[in-house]
Amino acid sequence: MAKTRRPTNRRPPPKLSPSPPLLVAAVGLNAAATLVLEIVAGRLLAPYFGMSLYTWTTVIGVVLSGLTLGHWLGGLLAERRPYRRQTMMGLAFAGGALFTLLVLPLIGFVSHRLL
């Protein structure tokens, strides 16, 4: 006897449109800004640690680790809520900008206390 499937009340997943050009441009500008921040981070650390190979290796490693974690978390969120893609990207960019602005007061506070 063949088993019949019961109908489920689940709705089908929303159809995703291709990425709009505005999102592609935002991601490209974000990548360029990340490179600029990487260079600025090296310059901010130079008075305390110098401009050695170890300093630049650490800066590059931290930036790549942050990108990896951000892409992984972004992928998880995109799978859960694909219909809110633009909103989530905007929140991610705003959060990144906020944390970037907090670096200047933080580096002054930490450098005077620890170094």
C-alpha cells in the first residue's frame, strides 16, 4: 500500500530576484573601505608598535578574521530571512560604521592605560 503525503501548511519560499546594482555597488564600496581601514589601522598602531612586518601581519590577520566572521554570520542571516536582504545589509553597514568610529576613542583610552 502506497503512503500518501499529507498536505502541509507551509508556504513556499519567496522567489529571490537577482542582486540589484545598488547592492553590488554597496558591497564593492564596502570592500574598498575595508582596505582603507586596514591601512589606517596600521598607521594608528605605528606609534606604539612600529611599522614592522609583525604589525602588518597582525593587522591583516585581524581584518581577514573579521571579514570571515562577518561573511559567515551574514550567510546564516541571509538563509533565515532572504526577503529582508536590503534591511540586513543596511544594518550591517551601520554597525560596521559605528564600531569603526569607536576605534579612535578606544585606541586613545587603551594606549594611555596599558602602554
